Amino acid sequence: MGGSPLRPARRAAGPYALLAIVFALFLQGLAPAARAQDAGKAQTYLMEGEAASRDGRHEEALAAFEKAHALAPSGATAIRIAGALFDLKRYPEAFDAYERALAEHESTLFGADKTKAKDRLKELEGLTGLLTITVNEADAQIRIDDVVAGPSPLSKKRLARGKHVVKVTKSGFAPVQVEVDLAGAEAATTVTLEAVKIFGRLTIEVKDAAPDLRLVIDGEDVGPPPYDAEIAPGSHDVAARSDSQVVDQQTIEVKKGETSRLELTAKARPGKVEVRIKDEAGDIYIDGEKVGSGRFQGDVAVGEHELSVKREGYEPFTKTIRVTATEVVVETVSLRKSTAGDDVAESEEGDWTFDGLYGGISLTAAFLPRGTGNTLEDSCDATGATSCDAGFPVGGTLNGYIGYAFAPLGFELYLRTGGDVVSPKGSFDGVTGSDINPLVAAPARDEAFTIGRVGGGGAIRLRVLVPIDRFRITGALGAGLAYRHLLMARDTTAVDGGTNKFTADAGYVTPVLSFDVGGQVRLVGTTALTLGFDLWLENAGSSVRSEPETDQLLTGGPLPAPIATPAYDLANGAQLYVGPYLGLHFGP
């Protein structure tokens, strides 16, 4: 009887437990998609930062690299943040950034990036120094060059070499300002604060203040307005901030025994908006006001705004954008030419990144400009022939690759199969070579050869892609192995009408070097058409030859006659394949 009331409760809980499990699995399935989206955004910011850096826009480059690192932290983004700080000559911050990159991301940094980071640290040690500030009072606010450095005591603060202004403040004490010359690797200064026996009073009111607005006095958050309190006499910096509002910094002088009043007005904190037009032609309007042509980047008040882009002969583009103080609104616009009944002007489809799984297929026309090294090509005299035609080897291959990219580099497995054929010929006059061996020269005849080669191989390759709008430059280099099987057919026709057919085969395994370079043009989504040039280098060695035969006869003439059949080189030495290719690239 005691246990029976629990059984209905367990049955009732069953559906809820099942629902909880289903919901948890659903959330788990969303996680990879969210990570993939963050990685795509990070790659976009990374490429924007690279472009800004190349143009000398280092502030924009730093902002883009920091956004990329926040979404997908990596050695590549960390080292670029440090480099941007160095380009901006913010040497102390650059030193700290390089140290963090090596400490936190050393395992994912390429060797060149590690070397550059270590070299930069050595260089920055000569451009910066360590400043130690000792204050007789703990928890005093220290500002260096009007930037909050932290509470006292402050030990070994890295700064650019040269002169710096140190200001120390604490409630109840008179502020002290000193100039320090950091001329070498280290310097130290001592600041003595003196207690203020007679205070002043500061009253601050802020008009139109949002509930989350916070007052900041001398770099210290003192709470929401209004403010009314005793304060040490002297000069004080006053500002206010929140996620949606800002009050520009002002300086007020407070005198002993007197009340100083300050009235401030809060204003909306602006957000960042970037608008780019494909081919940078067209006028950009925000809320009906023209703000730029081709490209716009600037501050816009927080809230909803109407963005429009106009260009003569093209359909206008209009969109409502929502601007916040914490994110940059980026809009890439592609205008379409005006046609009857077509009212289309749309944002550019998703960014073309190079981060993640990718693959591709292609067809290559293969030529061997150095030849194949067969006997009639390299040793015509040894056959006893009066003359030889080496022929021109041609072929083709079907190629495929699959890999994973960490922009701008990708690592891939490359597979290739195909074949080539060459048709050399030899003519014998029945006399040439008879002084060595009459059987080599006689009888007078023509020999036509067909040497075909089939096989395939693979290589591990490093790929690089450089985006240029809807186009990309791509190249890959790697090494691997291949197998080739060769078939030879010889058709002989003698002057007296005798004929002979002879066949042979051989094969070889070879190391290979694979290289290609080309261009990609985006078709739709992440699919691109690729056109380029391919190089494949292998080595047939010196033993790819047929077996000699002594029982081959010319038949069909007046009398059967023996015909010389030596060991033929089907291929010999380095085999260089070159040619154009056409293919499709799939993925980022």
C-alpha cells in the first residue's frame, strides 16, 4: 500500500522526460550550424582586415581582426591583431598581443608567424620600457598620458620609450601630476599623495539620461546621475557612458570650500555602418540624405534607418537596417540594370570564404614537351634505322581533389587517372648498320610503333586561394606516388611485302610532383568554374623496356625472313606532363 501512490507519478513524468530529451537533442543539433556561421563571419572579417591592412587603413584592419578573433579565436587572427597594433605604432599593446599569441596559440601558428612574432618582440623591447610607479597610498587611481593604468601600486607597466605624464588621484587626497622620462628598458618613480583637509563639492546633473547611464569621474565609475558629493580640490575629468548613450568628457575645476556645478546632456551613441556597391558605382542614401558614392563607412545614430542605393539605368535598392551601438552593419549591394517588369536590386549573396571542407574535379590536356625517352626518340642509330620519327606524345587526365581549408591555405588529397600515346616510326634501307649486324639492317622495311600508357596516382598538396571579388587566384603544390602501365605495338612492312606484328608491355611505380595554378570565377553559391595550367612530374627510370625476341619472322613475302627485335625502351627518365585544365570547384 505504501508504494502504490508513486507508480502513477512515474507514468505521468514519462512524456515530459521524453520531451526534454528531444528538446536537448534539437539544441545539440543547432550547435554545429551556429559554429559554422561564426566561422564564416570570422573569415569575412579576416579578409576585410587583410584588405584594409594592404591599403594602409590600420585602424579598420585592427577592428576587423578583433571581430574575427572574437568569433573564431586562432593563431592567425591573434598574430594579425598584434601586427595591426604594431602598424599603428601602439607598441606596448603590440608587445602584449605578440606575447599572448605565442602563449595561447603557438600550436596553431605557422613557422613564419612564430619567427616574425619573436623578431617583433625583440624589436619592441627596444621601442618600449617598463615603468614602475610607487604610491604611498594603496588603491589610488593612476592615469598615464590621460589613460587609466590601474590602481596603485603599479609595477612594470610597459610603455613606449620617451616622456609620459603620470597623474595620481584618490578621494580625500590632492591629485599629483608628474612627468617621467622612460629613456631605457626600465624606469621607476615615486608619488606621494597628501590628504586634503578642506574638500570642495561637485554636483552633476545629466539631461535626457537613460536608466543605464553611468557617470565616470577621473576614470572611475561613480554610479548613475545625479551626483552630489565632496571631492578633492583640483582638476577633474567627467564623462558618462552606457550601451545606448554617451556624454563627451569635460574637465571641471573644483575649489576648496566651494560647490562646483556641472550640467551635461546625454546623446545617443552612434553605430557603425558600412555600405559597399559592386563595381563602386552609385549613390548611397540614409533616410533620404546622400552620404556617399560607391562606398560609405561612418557613424549613424542607433535605431532603424532606411538605406537606399540609386544609379542611373539601374533599379533602386531599398532596405531597412537596424543600427546598434555594439555591432557594425555591413551591407554589400549589387544593382541590376533596369528592365521592364523587373524590380530587382538585391544584396550580394553570401560571402565567398575559404574555410572548411572543399573539393573539385577537372579535365586536363596532357603534353610531354620533353618526350618520353623511348628508343626511337633517344637511340635511333642503335636500332640500325636509316631515320626515325619520334612522334609527339599527347594525352589527357581526369582529376579530383578533396580537402579542408584554414584560410587562406587548404590541405587536400589529389587523385589523377588518365593516359597518353605516342607513335614513333623507323625506316630501314637494308644497308645501314649491316657492318655491325646484318640482321639489324635487313631487310629494307618500315616499322611503325604505338606506345600507350595508362595509370594513375595521388598526391598530398597545399592549396592557396586569393579572393578578388567574384574571382580567385588558386595554386596547389604537393608530392605523392603513381603507377603506369605501358603497352607497345610494332607493325613492320618490308619492301618485298613481308609483314610482322609484335607487342610488349611493362610498368613502373614512381614518385611524383604535382603543381597547378589557375583562376576561379564564381558561378552560383560556392561553386566556381576553374581554368588553369597543370604540371605533373614523374620518373620512369631506366628499366621500362620490352624483352628482346629472336624468333620474330617477316611473313607474307617470297620467303619468311627473321627480323631484329631488340629490347625497346618504352619510356626512360623524367616524364614531364604539362597542359591546360578546365574544372569545377565546390565548397568555400
